[in-house]
Amino acid sequence: MNVPAPAGTATLVAYIATIPAANLAVTHFGAVPVGFGYAAPAGVYMVGLALVLRDLARESAGRGAVLAAIAVGTVLSYFLSTPALAVASASAFAVAEIMDFAVYEPLRKRGLLIAMLASNAVGLLADSILFLKLAFGSFDYLPGQILGKAWMTLAAITVLTLLRRRKQATV
């Protein structure tokens, strides 16, 4: 059995934490503004971060560890939020993650950031559509969901790009 390195373990723990954190945010904070007059359920930022962390966890710990992390996060969500919200979240997350994997894996050969951008675009759309339908029976928050998750993806990729450039400058 491969045990992930400390960075892989830390990324997996952070990834797992985003899943119940997103559901807790929705439960306790409702809708939040995401810009341009749009709002989305409060978990939108955590899910956007989760999409990036999933890709980083895949890089550092492998697919099997990520799939196990999804299961752990889902179980935690079930106990920390309402069962209906946990089921909607788990269903949306599962579909989005499968679609994310399908895009990420073949594009990874072209570079991490390209794979992350493309797979997150697909993942955030799938997650948004399915989650909103299952949790609220409505697509009223769809523009806000997409925008909020896109903000998080762009912010994370910007940070990763800056870190990579800094690392290359010191080499």
C-alpha cells in the first residue's frame, strides 16, 4: 500500500474538509453574493476550492486516494448537514468528479494548469447543474454557482502559477 507523502496527505485532508465545509456553509449561511449581482449557496467557494484540491491531491496522492477521500468527505457531510443536502451534494460531487477525471487525465500530459482549467470548467458546470436540481429543484442560482466556482478556480490557479514561477526563479 502506498502511503502519500506529507504534502499529499495534507492536500487530501484539505480536500476532504472542503466537502462537509461546503454543506455546512449552505446550511448555516444560505446564499452569498458572488459578484455582478449574482448570488449562490454559500458552499460555492468551498466547492470551487475542492475542484482544485482534487487535482492537486490526484497529483500528490493518486487516483485511489482521491476516490477514498470523496467517500470520506461524503460520509462526513451526511453527519454534519441535512441528509437531503448531503445526498444532493454527494450525487453532484460524484458526477462532477468523474467528469473532472475524464477531462483531467488525458490533458495532464499537456500540463497541470491546462488540465486543471479544463477539468474544473467541466466539473463546476456538472456539479452546479446537478446540485441545484437535487438540493433546490431550481436553477435560479446557476449563474452565481458557475461564477463563484470559477472565481475560486482562477484564484487557485493564479496562486499555483505564482508559486511555480517563484520556485523556478530560485532554481
